[in-house]
Amino acid sequence: MRKYLLYTLVLVMIVTIGFSAKAVAASVELYYNHGIAYMKQGKYKLAIKDFTQVVSLNPKNAKAYFFRGIAYRKIGEYQRAVDDYNQALNIDSDLTEIYYSRGIAYRNLGQYQKAVEDFNKAISQNSKDAYAYYHRGIVYNNLKEYQKAIEDFNNALSFKPKDADFYCKRGIAYRESGQQKRAIDDFNQAINLNPRYAHGYYNRGLYYKKSGKYQEAIKDYDKAISLDQKYVSAYVGRGVSYALLGKYQEAITDYDKAIDINPKTVEAYYNRGNAYSFLGQHQRAIGDYDKAISHNPKYAQTYNNRGYTYYLLGQHQQAIKDYDKAIELNPKDAADYHVNRGCAYMGIGQYQRGIKDFDNAIGFNPEHVNAFGNRGIAYLNLGQYQRAIKDFDKAIHLESNNVAAFITGRGAAYDNLGKYQRAIENYDQAIKLDPTYAWAYKNRGLSYNKLGQSARACVDFWKACDFGECNSLRQEQKKGYCKDPAGTFFVDTDGDEIYISTDQYGKFIITSKKVAASMKPGAEGIYFIRQNKRGTCISTESYGNFYIEPNPYPESGKLIYSSNKWEKYIDGQLNPNYEPDAIRPEGYYNDAGTFIHGARTKMKDLGIGNYNTRGVIGKAARKKVSRPIIIAPETEYSPPKNLLQQYPSGAIDVRTGQFYPGTAGGIINPQTGQFYPDVGGGYIDPQTGQFMPKF
């Protein structure tokens, strides 16, 4: 009886175990099939749940690990994907299709050498796998091995010649390797193959941006965004293009949109920080750099830019900490970071430490313009003027266009050596390169003061103040000098007669040929107006004060030698405005009847006309300006971008009243504003805007 029961129990156990194995197998197959179905629908998280059930029931199911790895890769969990691929290969080393998928995961993890090894294995298994060549080409692009990348894309295209993405990626390789013509051809081909291919427009936009064609770039980014309204990189790219055009608010709007779509977009925070910095909103800039660093704490350039923003705020110690971090993260390409840290050290008076940083920068790059230039500034502040000049010379030799600050520094070194005229020559050169550079005007003014040319010094101090540096002007005004003038004057000579014009009142003759010989040739000098007890006068450093009263008979065509108040007869006829009690002030009149010396009239009473030698009034603008200019024979003529009213000895700009000598007989291009002087006549082609001279 017991023996029978034992057999029965054994039979039941065998039947039960057999039934359980079949159930498990059925469940595995069910979960596996569900996972595959979810994969096809793009529901990768649901697929992962099903494949997880499979491997929990059957830990030896290599394909379940493989497909779960693909699902992880699709949702961006690349390390989990690699772990599953590895597990699948451990179970079944013949599952060679894993190499291709694992290569993609390694590429996204930035493990490029491992990715190349996997794609090599995939290609060895199937030498006609276009996508294996394609993805290996992308890895080579990331490694900056562009020729290898181009070869892989060529192979991929030989198997799939109408794949827009293949052309686009090859275009990237061409673009980054400097083969711009081939790059644009590939981007165009990608777009031709697929006019709705957003990546094609985006990458062509990058090409245009790098080529300096920012408007064309913006058009392509617009198209990419219209095709994919969540294309984060396109918003960032368009924002950068706007910023390069100086349209920082538009740029910020694009960066905002990119961040709204993906709050972890490092490039958007970084570039928005740059835009805020350019707008002078430094605290906002620092906030964005902070966010960029929180998402990517290993990007050296963000620390550098935040450091520069701290430097602009005068927080030099904080700037130095950021430059330290940038150098730590990227020590092999840190020339710019050393220069910036050197400037920060100079900001706290540590010039020797600054020089050490500039030395390091020159060690990285023996032709680093800013390293030599700023080291020159450090030597200048240490009183080592000859060393400073040597460094400034080197910087200017390396870069002759954008070095106004260093030319100004060299001028300061010469000034400190007592070579004032040579200093002024340097400041002149700096101002020619950058007419808005305040320190060049200020320093030139200081040199003029040392030469005793106080009027010229005042003009430069006013100009420096216009561009933001007012300290020297304020100091001079406290001493009673450099009072603000009320107009700008321009000088021209016509034979023996010398003319002066203002952009407030037009052209007036200031003296006749009778006294012209006593004046400097060309009437060079500084002209400005000032108030004194006798009224408003024109002052020149060469000729003293001249007082102007308008011609009382502007249309008489006669030579007038007297005002209408105190002369009883004019040209033999009774003066109807004669006043017997009027006091004739000391002075003289020019040939047009304009009274020069001793007038008590204010400038607002001068009228609005231009008086020539026949006393005929012309047109002049009423526009006021607040600064004088220096007039010298070598002053360059810059034609205005609007029409001129012609006069025998020159021309008056009818909108500003500015006088331009020697322009009579020319013509203004109404499309470009360019002036063509002394061409013997001609005309403007209305279609092309080109000037056609007569020969």
C-alpha cells in the first residue's frame, strides 16, 4: 500500500512539474511577443517592462536582453543599454547584431574608441551594412578625424545613394574640415532629396553662420523650426546668429524657447548668459552661467565667461577663481584663460602675477596679441616703459587693426618718457582705428596739456567724455577750463579768403583777403564758441576771438561795410535803420557786411543763412551739436550720406549744415549716399545706382 502511494506521489509531482515548465515557457513567449509589439509602436518603456518579465522567468534569454538594451537606448539610458548588450553577448556570443547597437550606445556615452571597435566588428560581419559605416562616420566626426568620416559616408552612400541623412553628415565632415564648397553641396543635396528634412536646414544654417552669413543662417533655422517646432538646437543656433548681428533681445527669446522645451539645454543657458553680458545685465548673465555649470560642470569656457563677467563687475577675486577652474579643466588649451586671469590680477594691482600669466599664454601661443598687449600694460603700470613699448610693438605688429588700446598704451609709455609729440602720434593712430575709444582722446588731451596746447586738450577731454571717460574734463572744468561750447565749426579757404561754417548756422566769412596773410595757411586750428561778458564769440587758439553778426542786407548784392544801426549812409544812400545814438563798437566788417569783432549779439540771433562774398543767403540746417572739432590741412574728407547744397568753394550738408570743402562739381549717389567729387559731370544709373562719369 505504501509503495503504491509512493508511485502515485511521484507521478503527481512529475505531472505538476511538467505542467509548470509549459506555463513558464508560454508566459515567456507571451511577454516577449508583447515587448516586440511595443517596440514596433515606439512604446519603449512598456517594452522594457515585458522584456524584464522575460529575463526574470528565463535569465538565459539573450534576445530579451538584446531588445531591452535597444529599448533603453531609444529612451536615452545608454549605460543600461550597454549592460544589457553585454549580458546578451555573455549568453550568446553569436548574436553579432549586438555590436552595431552597442556601438551606437557607446557613441552616445562619448566612449568613441569602444564605439569604433564595435562598428568595426559589425562591418566585418556585414561589409555592406550602410548604417554601420554611417554611424562609424559620425564617431569619426566626433573624434575630428574628418577624412575617415568622409570615407565612411562615401561607403554608406554607395549602398544607399538617396539617403538625405548620409549627405547631411558628410556635409558636416566637409564643413568642419574646411571644404566649404563640398559641404554646401551636400546640404543642398540632402534638402533636395527631402525638402522636409529639418536637420538639413539646420546644418546648412550652421554652415552659413560659420561663413558669417547670419541672415541666411536665420532663414534656414526658421525653416528647420517650422518643420520641427521642438528643435532645440535650431532655436539655439538662431539665437547665436541673432546675437552675432547684435540683436540680443531676439537671441534671448530663442534661448528662452529652447529652455522651455528642454530645461537642461546647457548651450541655451551659456549663450543666454553671453547675451545678457553684452547687454550689461551682468547678474542675469552670472545666473545663466551658474545654471549651465550645474548641468555641465566640466565645460571650461563657461567658467571663463563667468569669470569675465565678474571682472566687468570689479569682482576680481571671484573672476580669478573661475579662471583657475577653466585652466584646471582645460590646461592644454588655456592661453586665453591665462590672459584673462592676468588682467584680473592687474585689476587688483598684482602686476607681476599678471605678467606671469601673460608669459604662460605666450608659451602656449607665441603670437597671442592680447598676451603681449596686456603684458605691455602691466609693464607700463610698473614704470618699465621701454619693456612696455617693446610688447606694444609686438602686439601691434601681430594685429594692426583691433589694437587701439595697445597703441594708446604705447602712446602713454612715450608720454611718460617725455616724448609728447610721439605719444600724440600714437593716440592719433588709435583714434583712426577706433574713433570711439575714450582713453585715446583722454591721453592725447593730457599730452596736449603738457605741450601747453590747452585748447586742443579741452577738445579731446570733451570727446573722451562723450564716450564715457569724463574724469579729466571734470578736473579741468574745476580749474575754470574746458567750458562746454555750443557748436562745431569747419574751415575752408578759397584763394585769399578764409571761411568758417557751423552745423548750426551755416557758412560765414570770418575775414577778408586784407587780413588773410596774417593768418596761418589753411586756417588750421580749433574753433569753438564760448560765452564771455561781451557775448558769444568764436575762439581759435591761433587768432583770438571773433564775434559774428549777420549781414543786414543779405540779398542786396552790394558790398556792405557797416551795421544798420550806426552808419548813417550805406553806399551813398541814407540808412533807414540809422540810430544817431547807436554806439559803434570796435571792429571791422568783411566784404559781405558780416561784422566780425565787438558784436554783442547772441548766437541765436545769427540767422540761418550762408553768406557768400556777394551777400547772397543760402540754406543751412538748424541742427545743434555740442562739441568742436580740430581742423587741419590734412583732415580727411568724409562725404555725408545725404544731398549737399553746392557752393563755389565747397558744399553744405542741408540736413546737418556741415561744410565740406572742395566738393563743388560732384554728385551724390541717392542710393548709397556716396559722393563723387570733381568728375567733370556724370549721372547715376537709376537701376544699378552706379555713378557713370563723363569722359
